[in-house]
Amino acid sequence: MRKNTKKLRSSLKLSTSIMVISLSLCLSSAAAQEKSQLSEMPSKEIMWQMILEQQEQIKRLERIVGITNKKIDETTIKVAEAEKKIEATGDAIDQISSPNNMVSQSATSVGGYTELHYNAGKKDQIDLHRFVVFLSHEFNEKIRFFSEFEIEHSISGEGQVGEVEIEQAYIEMDINENHKASLGVQLIPVGIINETHEPPSFYGVERNNVETNIIPATWWEAGAKLSGNLSDNIGYDIMIHSGLDTTGYGYKIRNGRKKVGEAPWKNSALTARAKWHVTNGIDIAASFQYQTDITQSSLDDEKASATLFEIHTDIKQGVSENSTLGLRALYAQWNVNSDTAKSLGRNIQRGWYVEPSYKIALRHNHAVGFFARYSLWDNEAGDHTDSAYKQTMIGINYWPHERVVLKMDYQIDDFTNNNKEDRRINLGVGLQF
């Protein structure tokens, strides 16, 4: 760098010298021409005027040379300052690259979310439902790590109501610009809220019952996934992973989650999803899963293959400059190939919901949204008994910040199989960071 500075100063001074010589030659040429003219017209007044003009040109030339020299000095100072900054940057890089500090802290990110619920009515209880911490690290432009640590219901331990869970811990690698692969504990690519369930992202204090009893969210397994885009509007996910284990739970789907804790993996499961971004604000997706044995049994006569089909749409359309009309709709169904499940009516388990909403943007980035939801789900839809659960809900979300939400809703549960109806009010606060 210092050698380059010296070369720069030498080049600038040489350029100045050439400029001065050129100007001198121009003046000499001009003087010769004027002298020839004076020989033809010898006049003292003209000669005096020429002398004055030459002196003025010389003064201008001196000023130009002075400015040039000043610029050379300023450039030299700036180069010296740049040298110091480069040296300081080099020292910082050396420090980061030292064996005691191999990675830059800027490559590691921390985030999370939490939600507090109050359920009035039959329950009359308050619950710190979830506290979640995200931790991710970018090794380079193509390799990343993601993890999610969660505490449910505030307190965990023997005899306590809460749980401590690792919902995600996987590495993701780019194959090329449009395709990537991931390996580890991951959320299953199915439904609307299974992968995106932070409180500011959905309406209602509690997550909808169709995506908890049928899907069943939040649902994660260990496996390998391939994801990508086939075009600007079409995306896909294919995942081979550990499966559910409904042994001992009467084929109740939600209770079959083993959460990758010494979980059996005698039989694998395959999940595939297609996503269609129809246009701005309109998305449609469908998922299909096949599990060779949902009981993870080693006995052939007890095995039960199972399939899950799910389709949904998520629509957000602006109706004015400050308001958005939304609509979420989802249908999901399990088919379990088992005589035991059929005798209980649990060979078919299905549910659906529809949720219109209206969101208004207020001043200072505040927003308020209103919604209604009708849900129906049945974990024993394979028999002839009307065993469906129905729920009607209306509510409001208020966002004082886009990542902070206050919620209130009123729900009516209709349990058809026992002619019972429950009503309650739910209050909640949630945030994401």
C-alpha cells in the first residue's frame, strides 16, 4: 500500500510538470505569433497590452499549479488514512480468525416467541402456554443450521404439567439457486400453521382444532427433506422421516407423536407437498403423507398403513389502501388400513374449517383485525355415529406492533355425540422477536 502511495504521488507530480511545460509552450507559441504581428504593426500600446495579458496568464498558471499541489497533498493524506483503516480491518479479521474465536458472531441469530392465555368459562385458568427460543447459525452462503427450544405450560418436571422440547434441530444446504436439502429434526410440511405458528401470524388465542387434532400440529419428526421451486409460482417439499406410533392410544392420531425422543423407527413415512402461488395474496397448497405402519409394530397382523391428505388456501386481498380481506380454508383426512381402527370408527379421521377475516392498518404501524371461524373435526368418522365436534368462534386481534398481538375471542363448542355445548371467552397476548 505504501509503494502504491509513492507511485501515486510521483504520477501526480509528473502530470503537473507536463501540464506546466505544455502551458509554457502554448504561451511561447502565442507570443511568437503576436511578435510577428507587431513586426507588421509596431505599436507601443499593443505591445504593452500583450505584456499585461502574458503576466495575467502567468498568474493563472501559478494558481493552477498551486491548486494541483494542494490536491496532491490532500490525496496523500487520504491514502495514508486509508492505509490505517485497512490495517485496522486486517487486525480485526485476524482476531476473528484466531483459534479461540473461529466464527463471526454476526453469523449467529437468536429469536423466539411466547404466548400467555387466559380461558374464562368452564376452565377459568391462565397459562403461559409457550416460551420458545430460536437459534440459527450460517456457516457460509450455502450451509445453515436452525433450532427451536420450547418450554410449554411454564413449568416442567416430574409431576408437572409442562414439557421441555426441541422442536427443530436441522442443517440446511443449498443444492443450487432453486433447490435445497435439509437433515435433522424438522417440522412436517403440512397444513397452514404447522410450520408458521408464531402468535402474531394467526387469529384466535388458541390454535384451531382441525390443525391440532387431525394434522396434528405442532408436528415434527427426524428425517431428510428436499425443497425447491419448479417455477416462479410452483414450489415443492419431499420429506422422508420417522412416523407416528399409535400403539396403546386407540389410533388417536395426536397421541401418536413421539417427538423424536427415543422414538421407534421400524417403519418410515413419506410426506410430499405442492405449493401454488396463484398471484399476489393467493396461495394454495396440498400435502400427502404415507406411513407403512402407523403402529410401528413388528408383527405383520398388527400393522396398519395410513395416508393423510390435506389441502388449503390462504388468501389476503387489499380492498382499500388501509384494509385487507383474508380467508383461510383447510380440509384434512386420515385413512387407516386396520380392522381394529375400523371397529372403533377411527379408520377415517377428518376435519375442516373456514376462517374469513378483515384487517385494518392504523396510524403508527398499529393494526386491528376481526375474524370468524367455523370448524368441524371427527376422530371417529368411520362409524355411523355422529361423533363430530363443531366450533364457532368470533374474535379480534390488535397489533400495537407487527410482532406483538393482543387477542380476544368468544367460542361456542358443540359436542354432538353427547348433546353438550360449552361457551367461553379467551384472552391472549403474544409476541415474536
